[in-house]
Amino acid sequence: MQEKYIDETKQGEAFAIAEKDGNSKKLFLESYGCQMNFSDSEIVASILNEQGYNTTLKVEEADLILLNTCSIREKAEQTVRMRLAQFKNLKKERPNMTVGVLGCMAERLKTKFLEEEQLVDLVVGPDAYRDLPNLLKETEDGRDAINVILSKEETYADINPVRLGGNGVTAFVTITRGCDNMCTFCVVPFTRGRERSRDPHSIIEECKSLWETGYKEITLLGQNVDSYLWYGGGPKKDFAKASEMQKLTAVNFAQLLDMVAVAVPQMRIRFSTSNPHEMTEEVFKVIAKHDNVCKYVHLPVQSGSDRILQLMNRQHTRQEYLDLIKRGKEIVPDISFSQDMIIGFCTETEEDHQLTMSLMREVEYDYGYMFSYSERPGTPAHKKMEDDIPADVKQRRLAEIIALQGELSRKRMEGYVGRVHEVLIEGISKKNKNQWKGRNSQNAVCVFDMQEGQKMGDIVNVFVFDNTQGTLLGETVKN
């Protein structure tokens, strides 16, 4: 479980897949940031696999190094720059090696990256991965290569992503790209472009394929899954111009979730991330309708103060958010919620801070992702507002929010004690090699002793007899 803020200085994760016969070049691909980036890395690996590259975990043997970057906060960008610095000696030893930067940081900095980081040969934005083969030819000819053009159409729907690393049990399926929300603190609309949805039939086919190859759980992924809208292609903002037939046959997120649940009835289904002003009762009703749709929603709020929400351009009020939570709990009694919270946004007062804490107590989140505000160049907040909350005040308020979430998490975990839960075995416990770890429908992590005959991917009934702040302790219920 996650009760504390994410360590944004953490080095990225590199993964490798089985080698393809005939491929002679080596790709070292490291991913940073959100789940969308890790999903995009699978698309990149698939494209380059067809271009003669096998993935490797040994950076020193790579012909091509790619960092798929995050730009959501300054610390995340600093981490990437420090990582690039580590490659300088390697580049001197192997001058023919190509170093590239992908993703949001590439999109934000564009040609600046080539100027500032002298060892970078390749800069590619999130919508230009299909152009990688052409861009690599340019670098082979001794030229720097860049493509950061954002698309209104690209969804990579026809590319079957390879599955990098992972446990062979859970997988991400991207359903939307980009974001139209324009929250004032967020760089995503500028790095990932306008929102567009993927053809539902390609989504269903990918889900079926994952089930057939042994996966047991999927997460439908998007910057804002609730705004999913397929009407034949194109950005969501152009839906008003669609024909009457397109409007009549359009598929929204609730309908897509229902279609996927029916198409793979034994597959566990999750989704992330939701946006409060787009979330509908229909989605909760689909969760209630299908046993294989998990009873968990990640529903970022960012602040409990209406004044701050308005400054953030969140497009919902505190009361609207609480009403949505209440309705969700009425429709799905066992549902759990988690949050994103930004602490110390421009002009935040002590009263605003206390409103955030009171909202947390009212909702009783299972867990959350909490950050102090980090000004991002190019965003409306950066252009029009002053980052005026002192660092020590931000730090103190963040510590209070984290401590409160810790109390709420423990309380929520206690509520799962004394009950039997269906838990999907996802791996071996980090603390005890004789125990499994997995999650229940509400996304709570559970550890329990291994029993003979159990294996990864099994869904087992576990009686929970105790808990810590973020983990359930259980034992298998014998049939």
C-alpha cells in the first residue's frame, strides 16, 4: 500500500524481454514516472523489436539507450539529468552508441535537450514513436534527430505492445491518450497533447489476447479514463461536429468498461486515472454489476478548498466531489477510494490546508499519493501565479497530510480484518520468501503463507486476521 509521497529521485526501471532470433542490436530502455510511461515503453520496445533490437538490462552493452521520461515535477526531471550524466564516460568509450530521450520531458524541452545535454542524439515526444526507425537512421548518418509533433489521432491501437518485465499476471491496456482538462498546475496537456480515445474493438482484442496468454488482471489506462469517448476517431473536443450516426453509436467509458467485463469475464479489471468532474454514476453501476470489475477507484482531488480548486481549474467543487464519493459508496457498498493531493499550491492558507484535511477525514481514503506543489514551466500557474508558500510551510503541511493518511489507512485496513477476501497472487512477499503477496478487489495488499499447489496468477480465498498500516495479514482458507 502507498501512504507516503512518491520518491521522485528514484532511478528509472529497465526491463528486458526474451530475445528475438535474428536481432543483432541491443536496446537499453529505462522508464520514469507514471503508468502511462511504462505502457508507452512497451510500445517503443515492440516497434524497435521489429527493427532488429533486443532489449538488455546491461547498459554497457547497449547500442541504443532510451530514457522514457517524466516531466510532472522538477525532481523527476533532475533525476533524468543525473542519470544522463552517468552515461558520459560510456559514450566516450562507445562513440557509436546512440542516446535518446523519450516522453514528456522530451516534449517539454524539445531542441533545448540537444543543446543542454550534449550526449543526447535523439529527442522523441509521446506521439512520435512510430517515427523512431526513421529518426535512428538520421542518427546513424551523424545527425541529431528530433520529432516532438503532437497528434490529434495517434493512439497506437494497431501496435501489440510487448510486455516488459512485470509478473506475467497483471498488465496495462491504454485506452486514451492526452488530456483536455488544463488544470493550471499540470504540464500533461502540453507534453501529451489533446485527448483522443482508442477504438474499443482494438481494446477488447488486446484484453482477450492477454487472457489467452495467461494474464489474470488488466488496468485500463489513461490520463483521464472517465472522459473516454469513441465516435470513430479524432479528438474528444471535436465530438460536437460528429454526424448524428456517430453520436448515436458513440461509446463512453461506462459502456467500454461493461464491454470489456463481458468480453473477458474471468479477467480482473481495474482502471486509472479517474477525474471527478467526468466520473458518472453509470461507472459505479458497471462496477456493481460485474464481479470481475474491482471495487476500487483512484479519484484525485488535489485540495479540499473550493478556492484552491478554482485556482487549479479543477472543474469541480468540494461538495460535488463529496457527493460523488457518497453516491459511489451507495451503489458499491464495499468500494475503496485513493487520492492525489497537492500541498502548498499558490496562495494556500492554513484554512485551505485544514479544509483538505477535513475532506480526507470525511472520505476516509484507503491510501494516497501526496506531493508539495512544484512549479512547472509553461503551465498557467507558472505564467500567472506566484509560488508563494515557503518551503518549510509546504514541508510541515505535507507531513501533516501524510500522517493523517497513515491514520486513515490503518483504520481502513482494520475494516478488512476478520473477513475472507479473494486475493490474486501477484508475487512473493519482499519480507518473507515463504509468503505470497497479492491484492483484494479494493486494491489492499495482502500477504499470506504459501500453500502446496498455489502459484502465481491464482485467485485464492484468504482470511485476514490482522493488519499493519498498509498491509493485510492473512491465511488461505482451505476448501
